[in-house]
Amino acid sequence: AISYLLVSKYGNEQSEEERALQWGAINSASYADRNQHARIKEVDRIVKEVRAPYEAAWDARRLAEDQRLIFAICDEEYNTPDCHLPFVLEFKRQCLSSGFALTTKDKYQERFEIYSSIKEDFPADLDIPFVLLAYDADLDNPTAYKFDDGIGFKSCNGPNHWKHVGWQQGEEKLMKCARCKVAYYCSERCQKDDWKSHKGVCKNLALWKRDQDKISELAKKH
């Protein structure tokens, strides 16, 4: 929600700090990259600042109430359980009756007023998340843990890789950096091209990979 509002308010005139929440997910690799540390600290500051006013009054039984509000003010699409559809359809109907659609820009106040007028009419199922999330059954079983470097599609890390496609050998022939075993390359040429950028994070990525492997070994033992 913060990201949507920042985009609509500042557009391309945001500072690096204001854009912190729009740079993608923070994961273990982010912590290993010292260039990401300032961003991580800024995201932490923003999250604490946003949470502070309401955290003491947080009620998990009304989880969907906040999520409905976020949707109502600034979202254009919805992927929600059936129990929340009556609220969504009524909200959408009233928006259209007021002369605008969910994709219409700069209608935050009007959308908020519509939400405020109908929110008490749909008190059921507020303890059920408004947004459908993917569920991974493996999380129920710690022994099923398997290290995942977070890269769903393995591809060459070479910065000039696409300029010399002839060097591409296919995903199955990619080789890993011998030190960190995280970064992938299709050739020695691409690895050499990337070394200036990679050398600053290689050591930390190696430590991170070692820790993940240890967790995998412990999980199998227990």
C-alpha cells in the first residue's frame, strides 16, 4: 500500500529513500550485499514509523479490516477468498455509481468515503485474510527443508551476456562461482566481466551459502 501511494504521489521525483520500498523483496542475498544495507535500514525505519500508531491496538481477529481498507483506497485488482467477495462487489458497484472505476486515478478520498459508508455492513469473516496467499505444505515439516538460493530461474550473471549470445550454452551447462557457489555464469568471459561487481559480495554470499547448507544438514538429522 505504501508503495502504491508513493508512486502516485511522487512519480519519478522520489528520492532513493522514498523509493526504498519499491526495489523488490529483501532476502538473504540482500543482506550479503553491502550496497543494499542503506535501503534495508530505510525500509526498517519506514515500517516502524507506519506500525507505531496502531500496533498497540492491533487485533488479529479483525485482520481483513485493514486489508480491505488498503484495497479500497489504492488497489485496482483483487484476489480474495469468496467470503470477501460481497464486500468487493458492493464497493465496486458504488464506485461505478459514483462515476469512476477501480482503475481511475486520484480518487483516494472518494474511495475512502465509499469504504467508510459500507464497512460496517460486512462484519463477517474479518479474521480471514483478504488476500489469497500461496500455501507451502512443506513448511509444516522442518525435516523437509531444502536450501533454496531464491533464484527460480538460473541464468548467467554476466553483465554483457546478451551482447555476445554466442557464448550462451544453455541453463543446464551454467557453472557456479567456485568461491560462493551462488552466482551463475555461462562462460569464463562472462564471469570475468562480472568480477568487478561480484567481488564485493562474493565472500558474504559464500558465508550465507555455508549457513544455508548447515541448516539443510541439521533439518535432515532431525
